[in-house]
Amino acid sequence: MRLSKTSEYAIRVLSFMATSPERQVFSVMFIHQELEIPYKYLTKIMRMLSQAGMVAATQGREGGFSFAKPLASIKLTEIVAAVEKNADESPCILGFRYCNDQKPCALHPFWLKPKSAIDEMMLGVTLADLDAKSIRKV
Amino acid sequence: MRLSKTSEYAIRVLSFMATSPERQVFSVMFIHQELEIPYKYLTKIMRMLSQAGMVAATQGREGGFSFAKPLASIKLTEIVAAVEKNADESPCILGFRYCNDQKPCALHPFWLKPKSAIDEMMLGVTLADLDAKSIRKV
DNA sequence: TTTAAATGCTACCTATCGGTGGTATTTTAA
DNA sequence: TTAAAATACCACCGATAGGTAGCATTTAAA
């Protein structure tokens, strides 16, 4: 009942960048040192976020990554989708492909409330909603 | 943001058994045929549930598994814990070991509601709460 | 008494996730 | 002009989750 490690990393990075307005460009090495995320793996994640259009890379010395679109337009669900394939294709908690009110799984009625609370967060929260103060980095 | 396949299987099996009061003993072969869960993997799961004390095995021909304690005493959280190690040790959605109101992660305030709705389900729902009618098996 | 049908157990296989190594390319400071 | 510092990319490695094979043991029906 949790996100993949890769999604955790991606959200940590983007929320760190989003709450550091004094800086425009972030190199992988800098992020790696600040957030203690494995350097090589982090380059891979940044490339995925770049290919998804959330951040843009400037190459060469003094290069790095910066946001490619407004913070308010980047939802959590989008971040997860960018780095995770199979970002739950099935909305059923027991993994059934076709589970609905007419033909529900055993947990269907109990899953409705948690599911909607999660959706509300994943679809509703954007990088612009994060509080810059007192955010844990490591 | 979902359960492991193994947890899905375990809950499917136990909810199937719990909502089939006309039958006392369930062989792995029978469950396998009814729920279309891989036979050999299912034997492994049933052994785990047996070792966790939720079900008891009767060996030999005509043997199988039956509940070892009252349905109302088997919570979802217990089922997941029985088949999954690392059944989220960290309550933080970004995986931080020490995340709390004083030193929160970026998503801390947004995760409170989904988290409590999930806990309510995992800790509150037991096998006795399931509706026998119209439950999807496959 | 034999044999079929069940669980118990261990070892292995395969795919995916998390993580590393190495090299090419780009850009700019020295 | 050169070298350092950055991203781009590809191939691989190790751990874990999901799944399989095979055989020993137990029990009861034939």
C-alpha cells in the first residue's frame, strides 16, 4: 500500500525544486548531495521527467534541470505516471480488471472511501500547493 | 498505490472461503479452479496463511484448509502482514523513516486523510463484514 | 492393501525494480 | 584551446516478487 521507490524519489526531487525558488537550475550532482538519492539512478529519473516534459535539461558545464511548465500544472498523478509504467491500470484494490457496483469484488464497498481520498490527493495536489517551510529533505 | 499481487491473492482466497458457508474444507485444487490463481503459487500462500494461524490444514486425501479462528477476528491488515514482509514499515508516503508533524515531508498534510481512510479499512474490516451476495470471483 | 488425492517443503526459474559502470556529447570557465 | 562539469544513453548487475518443478508425507477411498 505504497508508492514505488522511484515515484518516491521523483516526488522528493520535484518538491525540493519547487520549494527552492531562489534557484533556477539544479544539477543532478547537487540534488544527489542534498537529497541523498543514488547519483546514477537519479540521472535516469531526471531523464524520464525530462522526456515527460515536466523539466527541461540544459546541457554542458553549468547545466542542469529546471521546470518546463508552471508548478500549478504538475499534479502528483502525472509525476507517478512519468516514472512508473503500470501506474495502477486497475482501480480495484484486489486487482480485478472489471470490478464495479454491479459486479463488485469482496472489498469494493470498503475501498470506495480510501480510493476517493487517494484520488483527491493524486489528482488535486500540484507542486504549487507545497509549503516551502520546514520540509524534510532526507 | 496498490497491494502486492500476493496480498490480492490472499484476500481473494479468504474472502471466497468466508462467503461460502456451505463448505467447511477447501482444497488448493478447488480454490485454484474457482479463483484462477496459479496452483503452485497458491499452495505457497495457503501455507503462509496456515503458519500465521488464520487457517488450519487437514492433510491427506479429502484434506484441505479451513478457518482456524472466528471470521470476525481476521482483519485485512493481518492478512497482508501474513504474506508480505515489509508490509509498510514507514507510514510516510515518501518513504521517510522519521516524518511527523514537527518535521514533515512535502506531502505530509495531504496524505493524512487518505492514510486514515486506508487505516480505517485495513484495521476495521474483518472477514465477517463481507457480503456473501454477488461477489466477483474472477 | 493399494493407490489416488491431498498438504509440506525445498530448490529453482523468470521478470521487474532499484541501482551501477562506462562512454559519448555538450557547454563553459580557465 | 583545453579541461572540467554537466547531460544522454546503453548495457549490465543484484535483489526481490511472482511463479514452477519435483518429491516426500499423510490420509482415506477403492
